[in-house]
Amino acid sequence: MFRARQYAIFVILAVIFLSLFLRLCYLQILNHTRFREMADEQHNTVFRIEPVRGTIYDRRMEPLAINLDTPSIYADPRSIRDKERTARALSDAAGIDENILFERLKKDKAFIWVKRRVTPEEAQEVKKMGLTGVHLASESRRFYPNDALAAHMIGFAGVDNNGLEGLELLFNDTLSGGAGYRHFVRDARLTPILFNEEGSFPAENGSNVILTVDSVIQCIVEEEIEEMVGRADAREASVIVMEPSTGKILALANYPKYDLNDFAGSPAVSRKDAAISNVFEPGSVFKIVTASAALNEGVCTTEDVFDCENGKYAIGGRVLHDYHPYGKLSFSEVISKSSNIGTSKIARELGKKKLYEYIRAFGCGEDTGIDLPGEVPGISRPPEVWAKSDMTTIPIGQGIAVTPIQLACIVSVIANNGYLMKPYVVEKITTWGGETIRENAPFVRRRVLTDETCRRMREIMGDVVETGTGRRARSKLYAMCGKTGTAQMVNPTGGYYDDRYYATFIGFAPKEDPKISVIVVAGDPRKMHFGGTVAAPAFKNIAEKTLQYMGTEAFVRQEENGR
């Protein structure tokens, strides 16, 4: 009996030891790789080191987009025992839905974000609670010191510091830099105990982007847009200030605008950069293209006289009207008084083939190449598909569509002695330490007009301001050149709206040595709608204030000095 018990105990112990042996073989031989990986995951960790995003500056090195250190809340669900209580506490402290957070804490993960970029008050509240497995980390957040200033150019970066609009999007790779990594060995409590240099390398901070834009001029423009929109009750507006000799954009603004620090709370329509993506029929401002082409080709002179038919003229299967009835006008008067009939007769002397060549030479129907995302080329149809009436409408800015940036380039051709420049907003890109990586330079796209043609056009555009339709742009300080435009808005269902317009003024100053070109476009102004009454005063104020700020010597009229 005793020996039987010994055998039984032996068998039981043998079975136990065999089971343990088989279990050890299973764990250490068959599953060796899996458990080694689990151990490596537990004891080795790699922390991602986020680079600092590059700063965006204006031309005077005033920061337009910077970074701020902001607290974020994260958790280690594996170390949290009472997940329900933790979710409830975090919900109260950080304003997060308790049920959603509880579901996330139930996941078998070592790291989850609870809430990123919280307020200092929220961070302090979480810290005071001392919740196991809940921690605070410092993250970089994009901040825009001037809120809405130059919003449509700068754009914005999202919660992960990736650019989503504007220059933040276009130069995202340049601004972002490269992430670094730091390798740590941890103990059983997951506390880092050893730093491993071999598996670590530092982050590379992003490069800085320096713009051609001047914040002071940008402020001037945005203030005048607000005043014009309020005065005319316009639904939208765009203004561009450009240096005609280089193509540098000194200011670009749209209405409505939005706060870059609260972009999520703004409607999509307010974030559209209409200055480079809004296509519209320019109306009478386009007459400078027709007039320049005719003078440049020598088919007309400024002294030629045209019969404007007392405001009513049947041509091309339609009846063309002038807002004011005129009889005979000189070439210069046709443009300064903005006669549709006279302009169509000038275009007839030029011919549609040559007219189209100049339309394309001025850059219509193609991108300007500006370094902003979202530009569209406008609409410029070849003469082979023109209807019979197009030869009367296209010369006066109907049946063709342009963008505000194209208008800025067009008027700058005359200011720049006939050269079409490529517009740009980025002056240069520098390293985090300030070393220049790349620098943009003025680029001549082509020559469009001769010096003499430009001189004559400056005289005509000066008359527009002095005695023509642009008298509200007349300045006591500077000799201005410009052209008014009033165009009916196209109805998407066909034809034109009877009571909706684009009011436009384009020009440059000073007349003899142009320092700036300015275009002002107001969309659907409801209290008044003529370019000369809506846009011309804004042009005058912007041009005067900008030139004074730039230190440009004032021009004083002889008649006002009594000479």
C-alpha cells in the first residue's frame, strides 16, 4: 500500500514536471521571438522629438506666424486601473465627453492623446488631480500675432502643425523641418533609466519664410477695404498693392476675412483667396489693353478722333451704348471718358487677331505664376471661336474673365515701361539660424509695350483721374494714373444680373516714376455700384498713405500753389 502511494506521488510529480517542462519549451523555444519582442517593447521606448516650425516674417522681419509652447494631456491606459473614474474626472476637468473618453481608455495601448493644446487652466486642473496614468506634455502650437492680418496669404496650420491653407500649405515641407528621436531603456515600472545615444538623433527645425509683404501697408489696405465695404455695402472685395518694377506684392487682402487663430470657426467662403482665384469680367478697366495695343501697333494716335454716335451704336448684331452720350472724341478722351462705342471703334482699327495677341501678351488666360496656392488662369477664348458681337464686347471687358492678380500685372506693364513681371510674395527662405537658403529675384516674363506707348498711356490714365471718370481718385499730394470699371455680374443661369456689379479701379502712382500699382475690386456693392464712386476713393487713400509711408516725395500742383 505504501509503495503504491509512492508510485502515485511519483507519477503526479512527473506529470507536473513534464507539464512545466513542456510549458517552458513552449514559452522559451516556440514563442521565444514573440516574448522577446514584448520585452523589447516594454523595456525600450523611442520618443519622437517634434521640430520647431519655421517662422513667417514680413519684409521688415515682423513675425506673422510663430510657435507657442502649449500643454497637452495624454494617458497610458495600461497603467490605469479605474478607467471609469478617470474618464469621469478628465471629462469634468478638460471638457471631454465622458463616454467617448472611457471607450478610448479601454484600449490596450500604452499611449493615447486625451486632449491636445489645452488651456493653462485645464492643464493645472488635471495636474492637481494627480490621476495615475495621466500626464502632461508640452507641444508647439502655431500662433498668429496679428489675428486676421494677411490671413489669405499666410493661411494656417492644423492641430498637428501641418499647413492647411495659404503659404503654410504651399511651403509646408520647408516650414516643418524633420522630426528627431530619442531612445530610452525603461525598468519594469516603465520609468526611463538609460538614454541610448546610438538609436537617437536630434530634430531639424523648419526654415523661415520671409515675405515681400509689408505689415504697415497691409494694415492700410485692410482698413480701407473695411471702410469701402461699409460705405458701399459690398458683399466682397479684393485689393492688391504691387511694386511694378519688380513684381513684389506689398499687400494683398480680401473681404470677408477671418481670424487665423480661430480658422475652424470661420465659414469656407471667408477663407477663399479671391485675389488670385476669383474670376470675373473686368469691364472698362480692360480698355487700357485695347488702347495700349492700338497705340503700340501704330494703328491709332492719341489725336485721332472717333464719332461716339451720341451714345447709341448698332454694330456686330447688337446695339452698343455709352452711359453718357458723346459726339466726337479724341482717342485720349475715349479712354478717359470710358466710351464703349469709341473703344469698339479703336478695336476695329486693330483687328481681332492683333487684339487677341495683346490680350495674351498681357497675361490673360494664363497663370501669373504667383507663389500662392489656388491661382486660376481666367478665361480668354481664341478669335476662331468668337461670336460676331465679341469684337465689340471683348475690347470693353465683356466676354473675357480675369483675376485681380492678373489686373495688377496688366496695369503694372504700363507703369513698368512695357515689361510684364512675375508677381511674388516670398522674398527668401532662411535656416533657423538665419542663413539664406534661397532668395527670389524679379523675373521679366516678356516685354509687351514700347516706352513711348507706356508714356502715352500714362498721360491718358492721368487724364482719367484729372478730368475723366476717375476724378474721385485725384490726389493733392501725388499725380495718379488709373482707370475705372463697372461690370455687370454674370448670372450662372445665363446672361447678366440687372442689379449686381463689380466696381473696379486700377492704377499706379506717382505718374512719372511709379512706385506702386494698386487694384481695388468691390463685388456686389448695393448702395452704389460705379467703379469711380466705389473703388476710386479707396484707391486714392491706399496710394496716398502707402506712398507717404514709403517716404515718396509729394507732388504739389502748380495751380494750388498759385503759380
